[in-house]
Amino acid sequence: MWPQWSRILEGLGRMRLGIRPRTRMVVGDPAAPDARGGTEWQEFLTAETLYEVWGPLEGSPWEPFHAIPLFAALDRLPRERVGPTNPDKLDLQAPLDLRATGTLVSWSLPSHARPGAPPPPWIDPSTWIVLDLPGRAAVEAAAWLVTGAGVQPVCTFDHWPHPRGLLRPEHILAELLRWASTLAAARGRIAGDAPPLWICDCERLGSREGSPGEFDNRYFLDDSLLPGPGYLIRAGIRRVVYLASEGSDIPVLDLEGCFSDLLAAGLPVDYALISDPSFELRPFAAPPVPRRPKASSFRRSAAGGFGTEVPEPSSGGGGG
């Protein structure tokens, strides 16, 4: 067993994800078919099988950056309440308090960025692609690039699901199941020198801090998920392309420092908009002082990744 898996599993033994009989979290639709129209998604109902099909090739230099927590959570959920996304029931699957959490119900990809469409012309083995879209859309767009361009997927979903989570990673988990059999069919066409695709949820920073009793599973991409300039250069990377949605931050705050460091090391960083059918590359200009997330504002889990319950305020203290 991979040592990192052992550490996660040991932490899970001590951890409560908060999935209680009263709340009974449902992931996707257990009766829905996958993207291929069948039930092959059921072959990926264990953490390790789903993790492997959505990860880079074995022995790849990108293996250490493939995040475990969301996949590991799959083994803590009742099988009868887990399934792929049902596109016909997206609104019904969304929790009533979705607007309060700042999480989008859905985000539709344009037809030129869906599985079956031609991939961007600039993808080659020397390119590190960072795909940063709202959760479900990021997964579907990743399926498009893996199947169409033969890139190596690397997931960065470094948090845990919870019925009272500020973010709703269970929707991402359902989408991963929806496309799992599609990726499984394409993996044999991924070459050993295929470029890496970082799959990111652009809503990972959340829109607010949690209140007592909520589960704060906001997270940011830290050094454990972001290779440095030296690592990228040794792995044959010569440029970076950030693929994002129009109207979003370019890039999301937690990537400013990373991209600035890459530029300082001589690696060009460009960005393209998913809404642009030509996927025209535009240069990223590093800000004079890159922003970085305040690490103390995020709640790390004892099992790895991010996500803990927000405690009630202490009843102690002065006052006279």
C-alpha cells in the first residue's frame, strides 16, 4: 500500500466526517447512468479505484501531487447513497442553502470545451495545464482534455465532504463517478510523456468563514499540491497555461505567488478562457506584490487535507 494512503487511512480512523443517520448525505444519484450511459461507474466505488483512474500514470513525476482526501471519503459513505451526477436532476440535488454558501448550482461548459470537441492546439508534452473552473465543470472539462488530448489528470480536491460543509465536494465526487468509465477507456492512450493537467475547483477558497456548528472545508492550493519551478523544469515543463472562466480571478488568489515564482524562474505563464473557441493564449503579468491566502484562516484536518467543524465560542472569559 502506498505510504500516503496508509497515513490517510490511519487519520480516518480518528476522524468524524459528520455523516450521521439524521443527515444522511447523498452523493449524486445512485440510479443514474454514467456518461457512457451504463452502470460501469459502479466499478469505481472504492476510494483507490476512483483515485487511480483520475490520477496520473504510475511512476509519473506528477503522482505526489494527486490529492487523496475527497477520494478517501468515498469509503466512509454508504454505497446505496452514492452515484454519479444525474444531469436531469441538478437543481433537485442542490441543497436549499446553496446560495448562502456561495457555491454555484451548475456551470455549463460551452460545446467547444466538452468531451468529443477538439482540444486546444497549444497542448504538448512541455506544457503544464492548470484547469481552474467551478467543481462539476472542472471535472467534465478534464474528461474532455484527457480523452481528446491524452493529458495526465491530477486532482487537487484537498478537502472532505460534510452535510454542513461550506463547500459541497460531494457534487464533485458525483461528477468524478460520472466520468470514471470514460477515463478508464482512455487511459491506454495516455503516453508516458503526456503533459499534466491540474484539475482545480475555482471556488475552493469559499465566500465566507464558517459559523459554529458548520464544517469549514474551504481550502487553498499549497506547496504539497503545487510543484516549484525547479521540479517542473526537471520534469520537462517549459511553459504554463492557466485555463479559466471569463469573469473569474486570473488566477485565483492562491496561485498568484506560484505563477510569480515561475515567471521569475524564466517559465512563461499564459492564460486562456474556456469561453473562447480559439483558446487564444494571453500572457499573465505578475503583480508587484503577489497575494497569498492567509493559511490561519483555513481549517486543516487531522487526516490530511482540509475540513473541521467550527467550534462553539468559548463560554469562558471576563466581564464584570
